[in-house]
Amino acid sequence: MNCKNTVSAQPSKKTFSQESDSRQALFASKPEIAKAFMQRFPKRYIVALLAFLGFCNAYTMRVNLSIAIVAMVENKTQTDGNGTVYSAPEFPWDSRLQGYILGSFFYGYIVTQIPAGWLSNKVGGKMLFGVGVFCTALFTLVTPVCAQTSVYLLIACRVFEGLFEGVAYPSMHALWSNWAPPLERTKLSTFAFSGSYFGTMLAMPLSGVLAENVGWPSVFYLFGVLAVLWCIFWFYFVVELPENHPTISNEELEYIQASIGFTHQQVSNQNPPWIRMFTSMPVWAIILAHTAENWGFYTLLTTLPMFLNDVFGFELDLAGFASAIPYLVMAIVIQVGGHLADWMRQKGTFTTTQVRKMFNCGAFACQAVFMVLAAYTTSPAAAVTCITVAVGCGGFAWAGFSVNHLDIAPQFASILMGLSNCFATIPGIISPTLTGQIVQDKTAGEWQVIFYIAAAVYIVGAIFYGLFASGERQKWAEISNTYTPCTESSTEDMPYGSTN
């Protein structure tokens, strides 16, 4: 019996995919040797790689304004119509208005979180993620025109960018609910999510160099074009469901479906138990942990270049490079944490609940300590070191809360991610505005207040998550396991691992 044919015979297979018919026809015309070559690459890893690049692109477009705005408001030598030379900024925005501009992205971002979680279950995570990045790219490309026309048009543009980028995390969890075997959830998810930090790491120094040497509009043109190019690869190579992939091997398909324990068809008509979700303490533990992590992240994401410039007098390009270091460390740590967490779960020494709590709470405690230390540093090297450790430790936290949705309710993971990321977006709105209100004179003392607030939020998040988090499937998310594995293949020769 052929496993893929068996799956294809299911009447509801085509839920997402007339895409499957055209792709099957395309690959059917390829020589058998080419198809055999394509089957050598596990398709779930290709999904993870392209998702990584997608998040990388999304975050370059999110953070580029944090660097560009420094160049947009700094004093420059200009000449008026009478030939008089004077010094003035291109955009005379005070710190409060800059806070509103930087925070405007999140007004749109927060709106689409929960709808994206629900919608991705209907139209598919692949489609929603791709469309979201593509539309964000289009608005990024018109950002310079909007800024030069009106500050209100710039704010509106950033709000729309937030609306479309807001679908990213919920839609990715919808995709992983179909593609990620339970014992690979952490490493696959965190690998994809680490693209966010690689994107941040790349965007900060590149934006600084471009703004200084080419002009601040080039920051938006470069990253917008790269995102559009990524979309072509995403829509061509990624398929919503494993059983619809034209070159997936029978072994990999069997491994994915047997280890997950259910197919998309079994859960596609399940209605989310909204009341039980909102009254579940493990759900609220994820929400608070996600919110706490994002408070510190967004605080540094939008204001770190300004902090280094205000307190230590860093030039724009140097501030961009220094600001990128913490996110490079986090991008590496988040992948190490994902692999380490799955290894600990596979060994059976610790339960999933224990692993999630250890990684999340331990990371938050370290982040709080180094945030406070950063507030009292007196040298640029010490400040960058403390902030690097604080941000880097957050990579271990992502092996806790960010995958936890898939543990407690895999079929509703996209909705839960939308819910937690909705709350976790609030810091993106409040933090830049609060920073703009507190940091008026750009003194070290004002910045200490900002770091103390972030440390306190981390401590609260660690305590709540430690008390109420769970790594076990909740009763309201139980599924009757009626999946019947294919009898043709054996796990003994399976090159992708097993669930044992």
C-alpha cells in the first residue's frame, strides 16, 4: 500500500489546495532522478529554513525605522533659497512624537493577532504568512514618500505595516501544527523564530551604514525589495499540508502524521472552546510570559540606538553595529535553547512542563539582573555587554513560552499564539511612548528608570509562569486519535527519527 496515495484518497484532502493539483502535475513531468533527489531533503526542514528567512525579512522591515529615524531627526547643514547656510533636522520631531511614530506599528500589529489565529486555520498558515510579508514589503517601499509628505501619513503607513505583519506568528503556529512532530516542535519553531533576531541583527548595522552613506530612504528600499524576492520562494516551495507536498517521501509523511497523532482533516471542523481558553491558567501563564519577554525586547528594539547615542554619544553607524550585537547573540542562543530543550525532553529526565519552566523562568531571572546592571554601567563596553547578556538570555525563554501553545492545544496553537501575541504587543505600543515621556533630558538617570521597569516586568512574568504553566495537553484540547499508520514503511529505516 502506498502511503501518499492513501492520504490523497481522503475526501477532504484538498481543503487548502487546488495548489496540490498543479504542483503534482508539475513534478510529475520531472525525471524520476530529479524527484528522487528532491525527496532526500526533509520537507519540514525546508519549511523551517524558509520560515526563518521570512521572519528575518519581516523584522528588517520592522526595526529599520528605529535606526533611520535617528538620521531623519539629526541636525544637518542645509542651505535655504537665499543661500544662507544653517543647521537643522530634516524632520523636526521631538522625542514624544518620535515615540508615537515608533509605536504606531504596534497599533496595527495588535489588531490582527487573534483574527490571524482563526483565519490561518481556515485559509492556511502558508498563505497568510506569505501575504502578510508581501504587503508589509509594499508599505515599506512607500515609507520614504509617506514620511516626506506628512508625519500623519507616515504613522498611517506604519500602522498598515503592523496590520499585515501581525499575522506572522499565529500563521506560523498553524503551519507547525501540521508539520512539526512533537519531539521536534521546539527546535523547528525556535529555528524559524530566530530569524526575527537575525533580521534585527542585520537591519541595525546595515540601516546605520545606509543612512549615513546613501541616505535614510535607501534603508526602506533595500529591505522592501528583499522581502518581495523572498515571497517568490515561499509560495513556490512551501505547501500547507505534508500530504499535499509533491516530493515528500512516504517515510517522512508517515513519521509526521503518526507522531502528531492526528491529521488536519480530523480537527479542521473543531470549534475553539473560547471560554475554556480564557479561563485556563496555563494559557494565561503563556500570555504573561510572552508579554514580559516582549516588554524588554521592544524596549531595546526601538530605543537602544537612542540610549547609546544619548548616554555614550555613539555615532549613528557605530550605534547600529553595537545595537546589533545583542540580537546576534539571541539568534544563536534561541537555536541552542530549542535543540537543548528537545534533547532534554527526548531523554525523559524532565517532563515537558519542567523543561518549559526551567528555560523560561531561568531566562527571565537572568534578564532582570542584567537589565539592572546595564542601568548603572559607566562605559560603553560594559553597557553593551550587560544588554547583550540580558537580550541573549531571552533566547532560552523562547524554548519555553513560544512553543508552549503547541504543547497544551496543538490544533488551536495558531489561535493561542494570536491571543498571547495580542497581549504581548501592548508593550510595543506602551514602551516607546513611555520612554519618550520619561527620557526628556536624555540623562543616564532617566534611562535607569526605563531599565528598572523592564527588570520588574521580567520578575513578574517569571513568577506567574513558574506557578501556572503546563506542558501537557489540556482536557479542552483532547483529540480522539483515529489516525491509522501506513503499514508499508518501517521506522527502523526512517532517516528522520521516531517518536520513541
